[in-house]
Amino acid sequence: MQKKQVVVYRALPPDVEADLASRFELSCFARVTDENRAAFLDATARAHGLIGASLPLGEAELARAHDLQVVSTVSAGYDTIDLDYLNRRGILLAHTPDALTETTADTVFALILSSARRVVELAAYVKAGRWRKSIGEELFGVDVHGKTLGLIGLGRIGLAVARRAHLGFGMRIVYHNLDAVAEADTRFAAQRLPLDAVLAGSDFVCVVLPLTAQTEGMIGAREFALMRREAIFINGSRGRIVDEAALIEALRAGRLRGAGLDVFAHEPLAADSPLLAMDQVVALPHIGSATHETRHAMARMAADNLIRALEGRRPAALANPRLWRDAD
């Protein structure tokens, strides 16, 4: 029996790639570039499945892929993939939300702690040889324990952040979400509030939302104006949810104490971004899930999703589960 064709469009761990190679005919691209894009499109035209990450995929890339059954992305988010187009074609989109929840929550909480205690700024202060006596109030940070954490969105990652905050640091949890989350309400004494109330009442405002047409640009000048002047803003979800120019202006004007950011409107962040000149900003290179253990688990889950789909079994996580129900 002829093996199905699979295109790998981002390098996978060797053991995961070897497993796929034992089952399918692979065409592998460590990364799709301008130089190999034509070869990638030729391979895709013969593919039954695709697996990879961080590549825009839509009609321009997939129109010739007449046998395509599944795209398996090594990520929780899938905003770079045209889901409407896949739905029209009846192509499954699998993703890996469960594999990165705890690691991304660790990153978000690292941003909270490092922003509050000025960890990055003061580490640079020490390394520059400026620490010659006990620091004064001008270099003090603020406490995290006992403060109010406002979560905008309360899915898997938001819930994991809330657990760390309430059980580990005694923080009061308020959140804005389409629906109440019973686990947060009962385990963490969380309160679901309107967005404006979360913004106005929180010491730390943390965005943990997926990027959608509804959330893009959701946090702008009006929202920053509602926040406390001593508040710290945290974004570990998607950069385009925030009006970056409005954030820069709020920080410049002293309407916020600081910000901890793992994501930006355009990535990599430009070297001349005003954010990089601000001591009160902790900026990370989108490392939310970037640990050896988690990236391997994500690749393994994405491969399992692909295998299951091509063998006629339901993948563990589908962005378009209705296609599977309709097939049944």
C-alpha cells in the first residue's frame, strides 16, 4: 500500500520526524523561505497532510493541494492559518493547546514578577558596575503578593495564571470573560466583572486571549486611561490585541507603572522601538512555550494529531471540530 504524503514545514525533533517517516513519505523543510517556497508549494500539491509552525497558510499556499486532509500546527494559536478557507475545503486543522498551558503560564507569571520587582532593570544595573551601596527608594519595586490581578480572558492559560497568583501569592483574582468560569470562582474566589471594572480595579492587568477579529486592537488608549497609574500591564498572548502606539504613549505619560511583554504587533520587535528604551518595560522574544520539554511535547502532540487524522481517527485537538462531526 502506497504511503500517504506529508510535508513538514518546520524542523521537528529527530525522534518525532523519524516516527512520521516510518509511516508516511515525508518532504521536509526546516523553514520555508523565498528560496525554497516553490519547492514547498510543489510538495504541498501532492500532500495529504502538513505539519509545522509559524507559516501563513491559505488559498495561495493550498489551492493546488487537492488531496490535503489535515494541517497540524505545532502551536496553540492558529491566527496565521485561514480557517475559513480550510473549512470550505473540508480540511481539518489540528493544534496543540494543552501541551503549552503550564509553561506559558510560567512565562506570564515571570513577567508579572520581573516587572514588579524591576528584575531586568536592576540586573543590568549590577552588571554595569553601578551597585556601590544599598539602593534607595528610586530603585524600589512593588509587591506582588496580596495584590489584585485582572485577567482579560480566562481560558486554559488564564486559569493556570490565576492558580499561581491566588494559591501561590494570595492575590485577588478578577476577570473579564464571555462566560463565567466555575473553577476560578470556586477555587480562587475569582470575580467575573465587566472589562472596564477589571481595568480600573487591578494592580496587574494581564491579557490572556486568542487573536480573533473581535480581540484585535481590543486594548487601546481608552482602556489604558482606565487603568490605575500604579498598574502594570502584562501581555503574553498576541501582540495585535494591543494598540502598541497607545501603550507607548501611556508609558511615556506615566499613566502606567510598567509593562511586561512577550508579544508584539510585529515580530521580531524593531530595534528602534521606543519600548526598548524604557526601563519600566520587560520585553521578551516571544518565549511563552520556549522550553525544551514543552516544545518537544508540542511537536509530539502535533505529530499524533496528524497520524490520527490520516488514519481516520479523531485528533486530540481540532480548531474546526464541526468538520469531524459532519463527517460522522
